[in-house]
Amino acid sequence: MSFLDNYEDVAARIQRFWATYPTGKIHTSIMDVNLEKGYVLVECRIYRNYEDQEPAGIDYAFGNVNTYNVQMKKWFVEDTVTSAIGRCVGLVLGSDKRPTVQNMQQVERIDPKIVQDSAKDYDYWNTKFGDVPSFKTREEAEEAGIPTLGVAIDTIKETLGGVQVAAAPLCSHGHMIWRESKKDAPKSWGGYFCVEKVKAKQCSPVWNVLGSDGQWRPQV
């Protein structure tokens, strides 16, 4: 018997959702992605009924291509989307296991060396007092190469572009999509646009303005 037997498959979880809420909606959005660095952040919003304006649950999944084996690397975005759906469905329906079988299979696939290289392991039960280094200040720890909470947060900010990503606004056709001008465009513009294909039926864009700090903010 594998420890994975205790976790629910995403497909089964989704089937359970549709059986419970046949008129529900599942919306996913890519909140942040960098294919060169190999990561993607996916948001999932679930609605119990089609006419609901507010979601019953919101959850996220972060995918890193380095945690996938060679055969699955090209599908890491799709797999992350599936993971976000599975987590959100579990949130809405209620489950004692937020991670799914697919999530835990990723744990099995992660190279232990990646984890070992991130910090030195100590056996605290068999280690004498004084053998494990301790530091009085954050500066001492950082000088010794020990990542502190501040460094970790800065690293995450750098990885995600230092931006706190807001949820994409909703229109009558669902989640709107972010678009912006190219870097070499004569004038910078950006905003959220309706996903409706027929132009005559599209909702008005939600325009943003570029601040002096280089961050986009809703136009007032």
C-alpha cells in the first residue's frame, strides 16, 4: 500500500464537484509566468452556480519545471493548472487532504539533492550543544550564508518580479485578460480586456496607468 492511497485523484475530485454542483463554474487564470526561469502561478476560482457573481473558493498552485521529470517538463503549465483546480475543489467541497495524488507524486519526483543543498541538515537528537551554529543577529546569519526570513522574502519578490499580483477583474463573460504595450512602443498602455471573441459584445476594458515606480495601477 502506497502513501498516495490516502490522497484523492484530481479527476475524481472534479467529478465530485460536478455531481454536487452541476451548474457550477471553474475558472483558471495564469497570474504570473516566466518560461525562461521555469515557473508559473495559477489561480483557480470556483462558483457553485453559473449565475454566482462571487466565487465560493479561490486557491492557487505554483509550478516549477525543475520539480518535473524529463517526460513531464513540457506539461508543467497544464499540470499546475490541474493542481490549482484540484486544490480549489477540495476547498469548496471540503476535504481533509488539500493536496491531491498529483501533488504528492511531485513530492516523490523532487530530487533530494535540491532540498539538501538548500540548507545543512542536523540531527538534533544526537548533536551536542554548541555543535549547531547559532547567531545573535540577522546580520551574523546572513554573513555566514544562512538564509533568513528577510532574505527569503526578498528572493521570492525577485523571482515573482517584486509585484503583489491582484486578481484579474470579472466582467459578464468571466475573468478578463491582461494586455499591455510592447517595451519599444511609443506610448505605454495596459489593461484588462474581455475574453468575448465577438467585438460588438465585448465589455469595456479596465485601463491601468504606469506609475513612476514602474508598477501598473487601475486608472481612476
